[in-house]
Amino acid sequence: MLHKRHFLYAGVLALLLLAGCTSTTPSRYVDASDTTAAVINKGRMSSADWVIISQEAAQAMLTAPLFQEYLTAYKIDAERIMKENEAAGETLSTREKMTYMKPLLMLSVIQNNTGEHIDSKLMTERLREVLFNSGKVRFTTYVAGEGQSFDEATAYARELQNDPNVNQRTVMKKGKVNAYDLSLAGVIIKQTARDGRANEISYMFSLTLTDNNTGEGVWAYTKELKRQHVQGGFGW
């Protein structure tokens, strides 16, 4: 009788373990900007890392005193140049006047020194959105650094002058694309450490904003994201 009970208990336990291993939770949507709800990868970049760094870097840039000084100086110079051009008889369009006071920014190369296959656009596209919507800068999509997105439509629009089916009055003119004033570049570095079952992973993000008129840096930013976890006794 005692042996039968042991077999019974063992069978029930096995069924419970099997049920626990095979049960699944239905997929659900979560807030992509909520880092507390994100799944954290133990040994590689997680989506939460991109959210944190892009949000903090964008706010750090917009509130940096050096960047504010640059914007003020840029506006003063732009107002002077615009007045000089109008005095010389040049006519500026309404769109040109609207954007004349804001520097044009280009997303340059984000070097990946992590050893991982990662897409830096997961960070720069969020940066682009925050910076552009701040109303303090313009963005060029005509050119971009390696690994960044750019739109070939601007160049193609000028080639329509060779298409007899296109109203030539509406074709974009050459010599109208604006050169960028600023470029944003950076690097991502990964470091790992291990002590027994304790593991640590850190990502260093470094960004630099450059004034392409002078080749001098306008703003620099460094942020390290560090995570730790302890390996389970059974390797889980």
C-alpha cells in the first residue's frame, strides 16, 4: 500500500510539473516606452536600453547650456545674413523664412564596438523624433552617416526634368538642397564582468554634436547602462 502511494504521489507531481512546463501565457501588448515592462536580455542589448538612452540623451542635449549658447549664436548670425540677403535684392520664400533660424542636423555614424549585431537606428530614430519635435533643429534626410536612414526621393525629384510626362514647372530645381550645419555621431562600447555566478554587463554610449562650419564640438554626452544578474544553481 505504501509503495502504491509513493507511485501515486510521484505521478501527480510529474503531471503538475508537466502542466507548468507546457502552459503558455497569451501574448499581449505593452507600452514600448515602459522599461519596467520590457524583457531584459541577460547577455545582450535589450529594447529597454534603447528607450532609456535615446530619451535621456535627447533631453540632455536640449537642456545643455552649450547647445543653448550655440542656438542663440546661430539665430543671431541667421538674422544678420537674412537681412543682408534681402537688402541685396534676394527674395526668400515663406518656407525659407520659417526654417532660417534653426540649424540643420544630420545623423552621422554610430560606431558599434560591442561585438553584437545591433541596429543603431533603434536609438537614433527615437533621438530624431524628440529633437525634431522640440522645434529647435531641422533634420536633413538627403544625406546620412553609414547605417542611418536617408531618403533618395530628394535627389530623384530633380531627375524628373528628363521625364516628358511631368509638368516641368513643378520639378524641383537643382542647387536648392541645404547643407547641414550640425552632425550627431557616436560610439557604443560593451563591457562584461563575472565573479562566480554573478554576471555584469554594461553598455557605454558616447555621442558628440559637431558644428560642421568650424569642425568643433558643440555638445558631448556619455551614459553607461549597467545590469547585473546571478546565475541560478542549476544553470537557469
